[in-house]
Amino acid sequence: MLDKDLKSIYDKISEQKRLSFEDGLLLYQSNNLLGIGFLANLVRERKNGNDAFYIYNQHINYTNICKNGCYFCAFSRKKNEQGAYTLSIEEIAEKVRSRLKEPITEVHIVGGLNEDLPYDYYLKMLSTIKRIKPSIHIQAFTAVEIAFLAEIAGKTIEETIIELKEAGLGSLPGGGAEVLSSRVRQLVCPEKLSAKAWLETAKTAHELGVRSNATMLYGHVETLPERVSHLIALREAQDETNGFLAFIPLAFHPQNTKLADKKKTTGFDDLKNIAIARLMLDNFQHIKPFWIMVTPKIAQISLSFGADDMDGTVIEEKITHMAGGETAQALPVKELIYLIRQAGRTPRRRDTLYNYIERG
Ligand code: V47
Ligand code: SF4
């Protein structure tokens, strides 16, 4: 199953040696999907045994009005454009209140960069949710939103994170990383926070005790070496802070975007990407395919290709669905458990920080 090139990577993996840029490129250039998956599975089982995690969570996208207008985004709107929306604090509160009976442990909040919202809106959003359900972990605002909030508040990134944390922020989602390359950002999101600033913001959060995720949006204009460099940039940041919880590859959905001429990613590329991430990111504990983007079927298979986390119930997702995503809006817990069991793994309900939760 392993040809000569993959055998050399097998040797490194067996000795727990770090893979180089060249190794990463070699993996991306190989079409030996089963060989790459086999290697990734070795690392996956070494790190997480037979566990496959999932979480009972709820997503809220508070506004789609965004000044950035990234070319890959079908979710964002300009202020007066049809379909533009902003949820009031009361509407957000109602979304949380309406599901109080469910054992949701995390609310995951991401939105656009809306210049009409005051800094206070974000603080109120956090404190209101915490008042309604004090035990909930709020995973909110990507590094891009954090940098924007600091700008509108006239504060440093550090001061902003401290205040958000006091208001109830638990951790940051991993969005906004896209591909950490100035060439790619210039082509697909020229207005967005730079790669360097994204990494600095994530590291500042980690230093303040706020963990975060990291993502990579793949399948548009990026080259294979740029994917490898992205993974290495994350690995180096993780060496410094150890603050990243999980890596989530995000498969680009082209429909309704300015890059609509691009093809959708294939299952082959999705699995390869997950497996290579598992192999390159030796200091990340968790690799999480987002089933909303890669489909529940690919997410399930990926549990044998390096992944150890099925994300969660999600409940109401807009970013992928506005870009032509055809997956369901939510997966019932029963279905997640079924998919995990059918893959021969042990389902583990987790909280945001990957502590086991007994199912009630
Ligand atoms: O940064 C935007 C991506 C991200 C498209 O941390 C698209 O657990 C695909 O942060 N096709 C936001 N992707 C979502 C996000 C996230 C999602 C799931 C889990 C976690 C986590 C975080 O969505 C953006 C961008 O990279 N995105 N448009 C699109 N057309
Ligand atoms: Fe705005 Fe985020 Fe969409 Fe970019 S990806 S346009 S920053 S909402």
C-alpha cells in the first residue's frame, strides 16, 4: 500500500518525527489516498485512540452585513442590499431561550463586519446569553471580527479580548484564516485582516487564556505549496502558544459567490486534505471535518482518515447554505452517534474544551 515516498513518511511518523514542507508537498502530490489515509489513521489513533467526539451546539450568525466582501463569500451583503439582516440582542436572546430545554453546551457565533453596530452590541450579546444560560460556553468572533471590534472600540486587541472575556466570551472559532498567504488573500479577500495579523490575534487570545480553532478554506485559487505553508504557519504558532483546540478544513462552496466559476471540491480532495492536516499538524490534538461543508458521509469516512471530531448538531447554519451547501441545517445527536458507531469508533460527547460529557 505504501510506495517509496510514503514509506519515508511512514518511517518519520513511526519515529514521531516532524514532517517537513517537502513531505507535505509530496503528500499533496501523491494520489495514493489509501496510503495517506493509513498514515493519518496511525497518528489519529495514537493521539485520540478510538474516540470520535461530537458536541451539542447551536450556531448563530448575528449579521450578514459586512464591509469586507470576500470573493468566496455568498453570505455577506452590503447595508441596503436585499437579504441583508442584523439580529437584535433580543432576537439573539430568543434563539438561545427557545432551546433552553436542550442539553446545548456551546453557542457558536460568527458574523460579518457591520460598521453600524456599536462595540457595546457585542458585549451585550455575550452578557445576555450568559444571563439566560450561565453554564453555556460562548465560542464567538473569529480573529477577523476581534480585530474589527478592537478598531471600532479604539482599543488594543489585548484590551478588547479581556473585555469580551469578562462579558462571557469562552473561545474563538477558527474562521478568517482562509489561506495564510498574501498572494491568495490579495486574490480572494483583499480587504481582510492580513495573514500575519490573523496569527497575531489568535496568539494574543491564547496568551490571555482564550483558546481558539484554526481553519483553512481550500479549493479556490490556492496552490498546493500554499496549503502546506498554511499548515506550517499554524504549526509554528501552536509551538508558541499551544492555544489551538482543533483544525477545521473548510471546503469551498462556489455557488452564488464571485468565484462561481470554480468547481466544488471532490470527496477525494476533502479526504486527502483532512489526512494531510492530521500528518502535518503534529501539535494539534484534534482534526474536525465540518460535516456541513463536506457532507456527513465524507465526515464519517474521515474518521478513518485522520479526523477525530464530527463537530456537532449545529442547528441553523447560513454561511455554507447561502453558497449552495445542500447538507441539512442540523444533525440530530442520534444521527451523529449512529454515524460514529457505524464507522467503528466510540462516540464521545464533549464540551468545547474537549472534556467528556456524560449523556443525560
Ligand atoms: O472564515 C465563507 C468560510 C468561515 C465560504 O471554529 C466559506 O469550529 C466555504 O469560522 N464556502 C466562517 N466556506 C465559518 C467558521 C467556522 C465554521 C465551522 C467550524 C468552525 C470552528 C468555524 O467560513 C469563513 C470562511 O473561511 N466561508 N464562505 C464558502 N462559500
Ligand atoms: Fe465578511 Fe466573513 Fe464573508 Fe469575508 S467571509 S465577506 S469577512 S462575512
